[in-house]
Amino acid sequence: MILGKRDFLALFVDKTPLLSRTNRLTAVLWVFITLVTILMYGRDFLRAPLVLILLAAPLATLNGLCEGTPRRGLYDQTFPNYFRLAVLYPAIGFALWHLVPLQVFPEGSQSGFVLSTFFLGLAYGFIACKTGSAKGSAISHSLNGILALSGMLASSVLRLLGK
């Protein structure tokens, strides 16, 4: 499926806003994910060199959009009434895809990281299904990436940059 500009932008328009009465629990899940991200990476982020933050921000934002679009937006809109196709399978793909960064940033437990990204993918898929949009999960994923790249993974990123 090839999307035009209008179809692509439509993937980021909430059909049911995240901050609506019907999505209270979904909003709580989004806030929980965001707070956990800040708690995990915030302290390291505050100590990160400015150049690393300036590199991480556009890269992580682009990554959040690029991963969120096919895994959340397209699947959710193509299979709106099929949990396995709209949420479960994309979460498995999201988790397996995260084996790739482990080749560059070999920090921590590989199985723990992949398993945690599977559950994160389930949460992001659920949020996309409830809102009808990839926007909320893309924003959260981008924030997670900015904090992780310039925080916890800073030493690995700096090694890659030759610093």
C-alpha cells in the first residue's frame, strides 16, 4: 500500500482524542509509559552533552514517526477489528526489530530489552486502536528515543561518534 501525503497525514489524526472521556484509561496508559521513560532515562539525559541531545532529538523523532506509521497507523486502519493483526503482530515485529539496535548499542540484557519492547509495542498498538491514530504512540516513542539515545545510551553513541 502506497500512501499519498493526505493518507499519510490522516494516520496521525485522532478519531477519538487521547484526552477524551472515553479514552481515560488509554490516557493513563500513555502517561504511565511517558513517566516510566522519564524515570528510566531522565537523570542520564540531564547529564548528556548538548551536542548529543541535539543529535538525538531529530533522529529519535524521525524514528518514532517511521516506526509508528507502519506498525500502528497502517495496521490499525487496515485491520480495525482484528486485535492480532492490528496490535499483536505489529508488537512482535516491533520487538524483533529491536534486535537491530542491540548490535550497535550492546547495553544490558538482550532478551529483557526485546521482551520489554514487545510489551511497549502492545501498549502503543492499544493506544493507536483506541484513538484511531498513530500520533500518541509516535510522540511517546520519539520522547523515549530522545531520552534513551542522549541518556542511557550516551556512552555507546559517543563511542560511535569517536568521542
